[in-house]
Amino acid sequence: MSVAIPFLPTNNWHKRHLLLRTLALPDSLGSERTLPHGCTVIGLIARLSFKALVLVDRVGRRPLFHVGGIQMLISQLLVGAFMAAKLGDHGTMDKGYAFAVLVLICAYISGFGLSWGPLGWVVTSEIFPLEIRSAAQSITVAVNLFMTFFIAQIFMAMLCHFKSGIFFFFAAWVVVMSIFIYFLLPETKNIPIEKMEKIWREHFFWKRVIGESAYEEVEDKKTEAA
């Protein structure tokens, strides 16, 4: 979990500023000031992550992951479709379609800000036992930083080869991320940190990894310490 959760969303986030620059939005919209304005709008929408802070303890982590994932998936697919149909490999895009692409990217970032953006850190900070939390969080941060660097290095080459297909490629990653959450992440809403081992022991998959004896051993140690 300390590897998978920071690894998956990094494939979809740390490329928004590069995408806008490669979409030729300034030329398509007829103004060199369009790109900074678009980036300003996206920056404001990215800060809508406060929505997750308000909703996370009301509706739970998994529903926000699913809603955000659906929003991200639809946005990526529509952007890819517009780019493939209206822009081509080396063409231009009408003003209306260019604005539509900008709005869809904003919608994508809004969905990310509702789900994987903040929750990727919230979940990893609460799912690990106290004994290993510091080490697990260190792994989470290291994986996130490494993937940020890695994606930044290869993204432009991928864009040159995939062209509009890059959006469908990352849409497939959104599907993988959503499947991962659906099957492998238990709901941690209203679960005290001291009782977090219980949800893993009761999960259909992770109970095979953790095992009953391991959980009981941890509980015995806590009882003895008390």
C-alpha cells in the first residue's frame, strides 16, 4: 500500500502543465495570454481539494475515490476523443473545441483534487500500525518523489509517440487505479488508528497475507504493554 497508492496517481497528475503547453491552446485561441489564464484557472480548481477535507469523514474514503475516478476517466476519454478528431497529429483546433479541452482538463483536475490528490496522503497516514507508520510514510514519500521525477522525464517522449493516444493511455491507468481501490482498499471511515489492524484482518484478500495469528500476536503485545 505504501508503494501502490503513491505510485498510481503520479502517472496521471504530474503532467497537466506540459499538456497545456503541447495542446497549442495559445495559438488556437488567438492569444498568447490564454495559456497563463488557463493555468490560473487550473491552479484555482486544483485548490478545490478542500472539498475532500469536508466530505472525507462524512461519506468515507472509497466513495470519494470512486467518484473522482469516474470524473477523471470521463475527462481523459473526452479530451483524447477531441484531440484525435479535431486536432490530429499536427493540425489546429477551433476555438470552441479548444475551450472544451480546457474545461475538461479543469474537470479532470477537480476530480483529482476530490480523490487521489488529498486522499492519497490521508489514507497512507492512517492505514499502517503505529509500529511501522514512520517507515511506511517514508516509503510513500520516496515513491511519490521518484515517480514525479520519472514521469517528468519520459512524458514528452511518450507524447511524441502516442500523440492523442496519450490520453487514452492514462485513462487506462485511471481504470487500474479505480479497480485497485475497489478490491484492495478497505474503508477506514470512523476506524480508530489503534483498531486499524482489524479491517485488514477482515478483508477478503489481506487476511490471507496478514493471517489470524499475526493479528492476535499484535493484540497480545498491546495487552501485555497495557
